[in-house]
Amino acid sequence: MLKYDLLREKMNQGKLDAVVAISPENVFYATGSLIITQKLIRPRLAIALLPIDKDPVFIVCGIEESLAKAESWMKDIRSYIEFKESPIDYLTDVLKEKKLEKASIGLEEDYLGIQYFETLRSRLPSVNFSDCGHIFEELRMIKSEEEIELLSDAAKATRKAVDAAFLSTKEGDSEKDLANKIRSNLFEMGADEITFLVIGVGKRSSIAHPLPGEFPLTKGEIVRLDVGALWRGYNSDVARTASIGPPNNEQKKIYKTLMEIYREVIQNMTVGKKFCDPFNLCRELYESRGLSFNFPHIGHNMGIGLHEHPMVSPEDKKPLQENMIINLEPFYRSPDGYGYHVEDLLLIRRDGPKVLTGSNLGDQIPIIE
Amino acid sequence: MLKYDLLREKMNQGKLDAVVAISPENVFYATGSLIITQKLIRPRLAIALLPIDKDPVFIVCGIEESLAKAESWMKDIRSYIEFKESPIDYLTDVLKEKKLEKASIGLEEDYLGIQYFETLRSRLPSVNFSDCGHIFEELRMIKSEEEIELLSDAAKATRKAVDAAFLSTKEGDSEKDLANKIRSNLFEMGADEITFLVIGVGKRSSIAHPLPGEFPLTKGEIVRLDVGALWRGYNSDVARTASIGPPNNEQKKIYKTLMEIYREVIQNMTVGKKFCDPFNLCRELYESRGLSFNFPHIGHNMGIGLHEHPMVSPEDKKPLQENMIINLEPFYRSPDGYGYHVEDLLLIRRDGPKVLTGSNLGDQIPIIE
């Protein structure tokens, strides 16, 4: 789904002759080919070389060549022999072949390890290397309609997988039982991979990322979960809090307050606002209600990456733009140690934000009966 | 499960005052705490500083502090505020506090991005940085009895999850149907995460890593799968080939030949042999039977990492040692484009290799009826 024209424009602005994608996210974005072992076996590098005025080259491990050829729009796909040939040496040779040995080349400097970089620098001493991570970040920030549809379907399916699991889970079941229902539902609905699933019952609800365990869903408690899956290379990410059995007044009240704040913040996610604005509004709304607020962010853009920039954080002054896809996820930790958390996917449009998860954002806490 | 004494010994040999673990695998190995977002959200660094003669420090993002404190044996756990504080600046401050500003410090140079390294180097100009990846590699290479038990249970559960899915799948079901049965079984048996699951029916069996699709399991075809899961931070990895309906003579023959080779190679996985030996033997056995052989490796060590070193490859001259855990996985591509693949987990013991998956390594290809 790479917009090569836009990439070339940005390379031109940055005076770059070529960029090299090397992180799993940007290689998938640039090539359209999802090489899953790139994440699992990090030394098995996959590399996309995108020159400004020459044909791009996709370099993969031999074992992945057939997949790359089947999936990528790139014509020039080359493979190295694992353990025998170094993928970075291979890249160096291709750069020389493309007469880029004196070029300005953008690298992903937060991903590329020092060892690899030292090899590039020593074998290509006249190349001017700089960072190009921000270029991919900017390109991926605004989603295409195709990406929006994919992310929207994924968000809705994930929300439904959780809702259905709440309905088929009962008091006394364990976190793992609930987890397995969500997992089955997600795979039935077409998820390729579950990237994370954290569930915490009782006071475990306040831990950020607890793996589901044998802890029973005990009547009177709350349970918090946060789940993400991958759908053709794109993420979903939904968080929910439910009460086990009818909620008590305190639980009802906290949840209702959280949802009131949530809806108000969402309404203010409009084009032209800065990303720090909804964050600051959220903090004000917490504080005006006497709720403690101590979070570095309350949301993030999402797409091929789980957390993409901009973040809904006090430091982020970038503007909200049309066709950004944002997960908003306020969290509340009660003084007695419980965590309440909701998270839905938003699409920013000219006429206001759309809730893609299809949630009604109602005041009533979901109940596991 | 870190052996700190052994680490100190290796630091001493390498004249290092401290090592810094930063990859998800080595941070988990060093601290015992599984910070899943470290993989999912790469800039959210988790860092373990292990000095040779001072107390270790575990640096995590604020949101992960409660989990780190609950899980890690380390006492000194500190957290940075995401987006506001840079984890690398935070590490720099701790290194100064620990009076390591003129020390020799080992880094994971294949993982640490250039940007982070440049920050370290500019803020700590008198530190002598070098690579310590090989130290962790060596430490993790020989498994403890506790690790062996965990990996053994995981391997057996994964093999059983696949066997059971073959029994409950029928001709005409899709790759996805088979995938979902394996997934359910794995989660029912306690897997925390499925790291990968590739399935290919018919000629898709020869693609290395195809995601399961709607392709039907058609009578007369074969199906190949390779699946890995995570169990309390440790991997399982099993590959199988099955026929759909009774196998024809050609399928029977190829599978039987593959298993004969497989058993012979396994028998030769004995202490003191070099890792290239079983590889070379496997190649000889293929070639003596007229089977084409063109693979960079036929197996790998495994543990916290999916592919750990040594590899069963022609380049790897390291010796097989007691308590290594190896996935052996010969693959055969038939001239007409089908892929046959088996993979089991082996434990190297003084008295010979043990097959931990509990497979009987028999000649008969599994059948989906």
C-alpha cells in the first residue's frame, strides 16, 4: 500500500537518493509482503531498497523468496543464502550495483543494529547515511480507504469477539477460560495472529499487562482485558472492563464516569486539534471529578504498527488530520487498587470522529453472568 | 533463570565491567520478567544492567513497573516516564550513578539501534563499548533441568495439539479450519501465545511460511504445517505433513524415506559431534537416495528464542553438548512441487538424544480422513 510518489517527494525534500526499509512494519508497508519470520528470527533480515529514480529491490532470505514473489508488487526480488551470505553484505553489493556508493541513503536508525551499520559504513565509506524512520512514519500516518476498511473490519470483529466471549463466560470461570473464548472467536472471525491478550480479575485489573491465568472470575469483582490481533498485517486493539455478576454502586459509578469522560474526549477529536488537546482535556475531566490521573498517554495511532505516532500524549503537538486512525484508551486506577479501562478505534474525518469498533459507548458496564 | 556466577565468569574473561541486556529474549532471561510490550512496541525499551561487582538494575517503562516487580528476582527496578524520559538517557544516568562512566560495557550490538548507541556514545565518551551478544548466546545454549522440563512439556503439548487436530479435521475442511483446531487445542493446553502457524495444502506445501487460508483439504493431496507457541516465555516448534485421505504410493514412499533419514540423523546427534555433522549426514542420505537437497540448515537450538545458536548448518562447527535442546527439521521438495516436512524437539544427553515431542517417528504418514 506504499504511495511511491509521496515517498519520492519526501526523499526529494530530504535530499535522499534512496531509502532502505528494514523493520518488519516498513518492509511490509513498502513491499506488500508479510514475512513473519522477520519478527521471529531477527537475524533473518528482509530489506527493501527504494531508490528515488531507479527500480526498487527486495532482498529476502532464500526460504522466503517464493512468498515474496507471490505477494510483493516489486519485480526485482533477490535472495541470500542464510548463514552463508550476510544480508547486509548483500545489500552493500546491490547498492554498489545501483551506483549508490556515493549516495545519500536513509536508514531506519532506531531499528538497524550497530553491527549492521558498522558493516555498511566500512564497506560504503562515501555514502552519506541518515535516518529515514520519520519518512515512513509520516507516510503511514494517513490511511488509505483500503487500509481504513481493513482496520475497521478488524476493530469491529475484535469488539464482537470480546462481547461474545463475555456472553459465553460465567462466574467462576478463569481468566484463561475467558481468554480461550476470545481467542477462538478471533480466529473464527479471521484473525491471522493474536498479538497480545492480557486479562486481570480483581486487583489484577490494575496491572498493565498480566497474562491470563487460573484466577477465577469471582462474583462482585471486575475484570479488565486488552486484546490485539493481526489481520492481513494490520492491527486491532480493544480494551474492556466488565463486572462479574451485577455491579455494585461504586463500580457502576466509576464506569459511568469513565464513559462520560470518554465520550466527551472523543467528541473533541476533530481535525486541526493537536494531539495533546484530547490528552489535556481528559486530564482536566478526571481532575474536575476528583479522579487521579497519572498516565503518559491515553491513545495512539495504529495500522501496521500497534503504537504509531502521533500519540495522544502531552508532548505531542502534531495536528489531528483526516484519515488518521486512533485508538483512544483512558484508564482509571481506583484508590483501592482496581483498574478500569476502555479502548475503541476512531477514524478522524472532516465531519468528526467515527467509532469504528461499533460500540455504543453506553454508561452500563458489561456484565459476566 | 540467569546463572549470574557464570555470567560474571564470562564478563571476567571478556574484561567487561558490566553487560546491558536489551533484546526481549535476553531481558527475560536476565530478569525473569516477561515484558510482552517490549516486542510489540519497540521504542518502549526494557533494559537490564548487570555489573560484574554491583547490584543489577532493571529499567522499565512506568506502565510495566508493577509486572516487573511481581516477576523479577532483581530488587532494583526503576521506571521511566514514556515519551517524557528517554530510556537510553535513563540508562546513561544509572551507569553514571554506578560509577561506570569509564567502564568496559557489553551491549547487544545486533539489537541496539544506531540512534540509541550514538546517544550512549556521546553521553559516555570514556566508556569502552563492545558486543556481548555472544555471552548471552553461550549462557542460554545449555539448558537447566527446569528449562528442559518446560520445553519438553511445551513440545509434547504442541505435538498433541496437532495430532488431535488431524483427528478432528476432515476432508474438505479448509486450512483455516485445521488452523483453528490447532489453535484451540494449544490454548486449551496452556499456551500463552501462538508465535506462528503456517499451513499449506497441495503445492502450497512447498512454500516456507504460508498463512492458513480458505484452501480446501482435498482428497489425494498432502498438507504441511509448522507451528510454534510460547509457554511462560519458552518456545515450542513442531512441523508435520499429512495426507488427506489414504496416501498414494508416491506419498507413502517419500514420507517413509524422509523418516528413515530423519531417524538416522537423530541417532547421530550425539555429544561431541559438530553441528555440521548431522547436516552433512542428512545431505549425504538425501543424495544417496536421489533426493534433491538444497537447504541452509536442517535444525536449530531453541529456548527463549525460536532459533538459537548453534544451527544445524554446514557452517556451524560447534560441538553438540549435553543439555542442548535442538529442533531437527528436514524438509523435502519433490520435483513436482510438494513439500514434506517433519520437526521434533531433541534433548542431547550423554547416553544419546531423547525425542521430547513424544513422537514414535514411524514410517506412516498421518492421515486426515
